[in-house]
Amino acid sequence: MNVTFRQLRVFLALADSGSVSAAARITHVTQPTASMQLRDLTRSVGLPLYEVIARRVHLTEAGHELARIGRQMISQWSAFEQYVDGVRGYTRGRLSVAVVSTAKYFVPRLLGAFCELHPEVEISLEVLNRDGVLERLNDNRDDLYVMSLPPDDPNVEREPFLSNPLVVIAPTRHRLAARSTVALADLVDEKFILRERGSGTRLAADAHFKKRRFRPNLRLELGSNEAIREAVAGGLGVAVLSRRALPTSLSDHGLIELPVEGFPLQAEWYVVYPKSKRLSPVANIFRQHVIEAAQR
């Protein structure tokens, strides 16, 4: 079986993007060249790797298996290239990081500081909901992952590096705004605006409410922290959000933090990766950078 790295890279781009034209753009080749590479790869394997249904590419079972193996091969080769660079005294290569949406408020700053120290490292950052990050983790599509509620899986390495306090916010003119302490029972008649089911923030809030035998009166479920903040400021209800997703001056945005008993919920941000994964030199340096920067 005669397969090249170029063919694998085009195929993986096809698997990620779902179209030949997008795969061509990602790998910086023309569409006819991408089609030829995919055709030659399929001929070498001897089995159909994908099919096109309603102008959308769908991988076959053999295609999914090749994508899984191909990602491992490309990752291992990249790690070897970085190893050779390390022996020569260079720190360069490619770093792929996938983070949950709330982490976008601080991870880019960590990446920026890292790039200042290592300007020859190429960065790829994916911002997704928790389910999207878990899917990429299961497929081993990135070097590292950042999330606040990692899966309870013995095959996954989880390293806490930063606190993630979850707080209750309300509009500035809320009836409980002047209170020094607010009992959870005081919110029984409030309308709640919460993150979508499956998000780390929502899972932590639901677990806390269940433990306290409190059932929030749910008005809205939204997948955007910004949309939730605007809805709260507009008087649609109260919400539970990460303090790291909030602006420094809440009052300037029509918001306050309610001193609800049991809050802030104490959570953590984690660097996550498969336990069996051998981190590339660049990924390991970034992992150490994140942990040390958070400690500072």
C-alpha cells in the first residue's frame, strides 16, 4: 500500500471540513490536485473511503478508521520533527488547542504570551461547546484541550491550573440587590437564564441545585455567555455564569453579582489530553506555560 503524507493531510482535511474544495483550501492546493490525491489514496487502500450525499462528504467505516490512524501518524511525525528541532536548540512546530467557549476569555492571552516567547510556533485554536471539545478529544484531533468539567474517564489526563468560580448575576435594579446575603430559597420565584444542557457551567449549576433540592424556574437556555449577560441586563431573569466570563465592571454593563449562599461554586479549569498520548515537545512546553502562568 503506497500512501504519502500529502495524501493523508488532504484526506484529514476532507474528514474535518466535509468537502473537497475546503480540503484543498486547508492544504493550500488546487481542487483538481486535492481530488487527484484523494483518488490515488482510495486506489491505494482498495476500499471506498468516503461518499458524497447531497453535496456533503460522509466517511465510510474504512474512512473513519483511516482518519483515526492518519491523525496518529501525522501527530507522531510532527512530534518527531519537534524533537529534532529541540535537539538543535529550536522551539518551533504546530500547536493545536481546543477549548470550551468560556475559556476564550483567558486562553488567547495565555497563547499570546506563549507566542511572544516562541514566535516560530504556529497556533491553531478551536472554540467549541463542551460536546464539541469532547468529540475532538475522543478523536485525538488536537494536542491539548481546556475545559472546566473534564470527563470522568481513567484514560484521560486532567491537570487543574486555574480556579473557575461560578456566580449568580442579576440586573442592577434587582429586588435583592441591596441584600448582604441571599438564600437560595429567595430565588424560588425568579426566572433563570442558563447555559445549554451539556455545558460545564450548566452541569455544575444543575448538580448544585439538585444537591440543595432547588428547582430553578427556567426561562431560557442559551449557548452564549454574551447573550446570557445581555438577557440578564435586560431584566429577563438571573443567571449562573463563570466569573471569568464577566466584565471587570459589572455595573457598567447593567449587572450585579448576587451574594447567594453556596456561591461562588468552586470549580477548576483543566488542561486535558488522552493519558496514552505522548505530548509533542511544543505541546508539553505550552502545558507547562499554562500551569506556571496561572500560578503567577
